[in-house]
Amino acid sequence: MSKLWYRTRDEKGASQLHEVDFNDFRVDSPTVIYLSGFLTTNKQQGFIAGALKRLEEMLGHRATEVAHDAKVYAWSHSNLGNLFNMVAYNGFPTRAASGAAYTFARHVILPLVAENLKGQGGQIKGQPLDIKTARQNLRNLTLMTYSAGTVTVQESFNAARKMMHKIGMEESVIRDLLGEIVVLSTGNVSRPSKEKNRFTTVYLVASNDIVVRMKNALWAPLRTLLSKLIADHPDALRAEKISPTSLLVTAKIGHANWEWRLGDGGKTFKSQIKRLLPVWTFINSNHELPYYITHDERLSPFANVALYGLTNAVGRTEKLDVEALIAPPATRPAAEAKAYKQKMAAARARALR
């Protein structure tokens, strides 16, 4: 069974990892949950702790924002069998939902829209909350996803939708409410074209990400592949709104081995990017997480997109337009905000050509 984790520090400052008891779990204030790649299984405590640390870093270095007050959790997969879930979902994206997705939807999402819940999956029972209360509840939830986690979160939409139908909610209400949840989908390996009008989602996809290309080779129609790989050559940053609730951001990334990160007190430090594939393969996967979530504009065209999105999402008090979601927060320095706005304006213009 997949698990949810949080961490604390002991009196010596050492990190302590704790498993969440779903019987006591409730999203009742701004909360960010990180759903990670397929290698982050329940037994990989170091990977889980590392995911939480990086998420805390993303929230904490914007100390002037409300974002740093969020509760932070990380999701781990039960085993490497989650790869089969990825295959199943990509084959049937409008209905596939794994057991892990039902667990996530049942214990994280459903309590925000219903009360007196009993049962699991298709046997769920409960009473819908009034829509205003459900909206306010759902605005507390932000999901940061990477690689296999980008599939798990979309499976969770399918699972939540089925359970919400089961307790008597109408389709239009379900989609409207679930659009209150913000998802930042990095290294995306789901199928954005089949996921319109779901969560409010920003997809970040590198055109030279090997894992993404492998997924596309299996599932994308030949015509789509040819248009992307031959005619389009999507090297420069592009941002295309593909539905009222979803934005697809694509670019080609480089092969830099180092990233400048922001640590405690706003001090920068140089950090080596840990490669997904062994050095002896002489292959860069371009699927590594830092390319997608960095603030380092020298490292990646995606710099600051996920970071701004996370900052704006946490503590939101209204449903955010997906393009407004990734705008520079109001307190960012003027020069930084101006350069970023110019970058994203050019990205949107390229998508219209």
C-alpha cells in the first residue's frame, strides 16, 4: 500500500520521518503533497526525506510569501509495480485508476467534499458538503508531482470522480470543484490532451526528456510524433493553454551538471545534479527533477515556473486562472518579475504560431 509521510527534527536537528495515519489525516490548512517518481517506494526512506527537503526549500526560500507556512507531505509508491499502473493509465486515461489512486482520493480528496464517509472505492458512502464549504476546503490542497507521480495524480482524479458520483454528486459540480485543486506536473508522463478540465494543472515537459519521449513513442499517434519531432522542433520555451484549467509548457533543456540553489537565509549554493542514468551509459536522460523546479535561470528554461506556481497556489483564496497561477508573485523584485514576464510572453506567442 502506498503511504504518505511528513518529517520533523529532533533536539539535535536530525530529520525524523513519520508515516501518516489516514484515520487521523485531514487537510484543514494550506497543504502541499509531493507525489514523486517510481523509484520513491515505501522502503526508500532517503528518497522520501529528500523529496520533503526539496519541497520545504521551494516553499521556504520565498520567506516573504504566505507559502512558507504550508504543511508538507510526500507520497511514496508501494513498489516498482507502479510502472504497470503508468502503462494502464496511459492506455485508458479517462477511466483508469489504481488502488493507490483510490487510496489517495479516498483519504485526501473525498473528506474535503463530503462528510460521514464510510467504505472504499466503489463501495463508498457519504453525504456531499455544501459547495461553498467544499470549495474552501479544496483551496487548501496543492499537489506537486514528478514523473510517475504525474500519472498517480491523474488516476486520483478518475478515482475521486467515480466516488463523488457514487455519493450522488453531478458531473458538472464534480469537475467544477476538482478544478479548485492546483497541480504542478513536472517531468510529465501522463497524457495532457486527454486530461482537459480536471484539476487546475501546469504541465512542464522537456522536448528532449528521454522518459517523456519513450512514453510518447508508445501512446502518441504517429501524426503527432512527426509534427513534434520534425515540423515543430519545440526547442524554445512555449506555453499553450490546452483547456480552461490546463497549461502545457514545453522547452528543450541543456545538460548542465550543476544548479545554483537558495538555502537558509537566502544564500545561494552550488549543487550537483544527480543523474537518473549511470555515467557509464554516456546518456543524459534530461528527466532529472532540478531542471523542472529550479529558480536558476541559467540552468533551465523552466526556471521559476513551478516555483511561482507553488507560491501562488499555497494560501490562495479563490480559484486561480491557470495562466495567472504562474505569474510572478507581487513581492518579487521588479527586475526579476519583468524578465520573467517577458520570457513567458514570448513563450505564449510561440505557441500561437
